[in-house]
Amino acid sequence: MATAAIGVSSSNNRLTSAVYNDVDADGIKDSGEAALKGTKVFIDADKPGYAAYWAELVPRVRPGGLLLADNVLWSGQITDPGVTDANTTALRAFNDLVACDDRVETVVLTAFDGLTIARRR
Ligand SMILES: [Ca+2]
């Protein structure tokens, strides 16, 4: 098993903490987008970036692989229409995006701060 973190930089608003687990060594070496096929991806990064990270990561996960996203309930604020800050708004949009994405089967754990678990079809 190998683990690779990608695009680690917060200064240019790139992926800050998505991590591939179980990627094969050749994929890491190539680091070509198509070559890097993971079986588990964890997104825990800047919230306005979640949708872009999702778009970038779903194609890179093998069928049967998992995509996890942290903080998707945002302390319950996503259900409060009075909360309209950038992070909360971004997480609402992300949750809608994932719910409508037929490339994955998805559940949201209401434990912790909300954890999306999506299995790639
Ligand atoms: Ca988090």
C-alpha cells in the first residue's frame, strides 16, 4: 500500500489535504491524472474548494473505491437558512452536487461533523 498527497499548497487555493490511499507506485511515479487511480480519497480541505476537488478526484478513483469528505454538516449550519457564509454555502452546494452525481453511491454519516462516504460505480 502506498499513500500520496497531492497539490499540497494553501497559498494558491489548491487542494490542501486530499490524500490518496492504496494508489499504485507506478501511478505515483507517472502522476498523470489518468494514471493516478486511488481506491480511497479523503477530502478535508478549504470548503469553497470541495466541489472543484470532487470534480478532479472522482475520475481518479477506481470503480469500487471510496471518496470521503469531512465536515459536510458543518456543525449543523447547513440546515440553518440564516447562515450564509462562504463555507456553509459551499458545503450546501457540495452536498447537492454529490447527491446528484450518478458516478457514485453515497451516504452521509451524521456522526462527527458529517462525513460523506461515496463509492465509485
Ligand atoms: Ca475537517
